Amino acid sequence: MYETILVPTDGSDHADRAFDSAVALADRADSSLALLHVVDTGTIGEPALSTTELVVGQREDDGTALLKRLAQRARDRGISTQLHNCHGEPSREIRSYADEIEADLVVMGYQGRDHDRTLGTVTTQVVKACERPVLLV
């Protein structure tokens, strides 16, 4: 059914619930998880020789730590994972990575940690433009 399930995460409660759903689905379908964290450089800029470089570096480090924690939780359930941490525009990076790894499904929270809208901006953009199935949790 699904070989590879992509789970983008920003560390929010919604993303964590989406991760838990993806783990349960991967467990039933004998799938692997691809975990993705994107540092949103649209809000802070691309790294250069400035404080922006320090901010992006710290957010990448935080993202890597988050991905490692999630990967361990998945491995504890016997699910293989691959991790990818990058920076750029989140919806574009999610779609691009889904294509790159030929994800069979994208599982994501319906909103991130930056707001409390009914449907998050990144989520809306992914749903509208992604050529792969997207499951919102």
C-alpha cells in the first residue's frame, strides 16, 4: 500500500499527532517513514555572514535534534526512518522532498506552531500543489 510515508514536522503539537498517526499507519502497512524538518528562511532570510546565519544554524540544530527524537520513537516500534533537515520555503521543500523520495503519502498536521488558524498556510499550500496524497491530522 505505502512504501514510504513522508512526515514533515515543525515540532508543534499538531505535527506530533500527525507523526503518531504516521507511525501507526507505517506499522500496519509495513512502511518506512521519511521525517522532514524545514527551517523557514522566508521568515528569517537565507543564511549569510550575519546574525541570520546564527539563527538558521540554531534552528537547523534544533530540527536535527527533533528528527532524531522522532526517529527513535519510530525505531522503538520497529519502523525504519530516514531524516532530512533543510531550509527554504516549507511548502515548496515538502513537495520537492516528497517527489525526490517518491513518497507514497504525506502525513502532516493541519496547522503548525506559528498560528491558530483552522488550516495552516503551509498545509494549505501543500494540499493545493502536492501531486501526492496528503493526509491531514
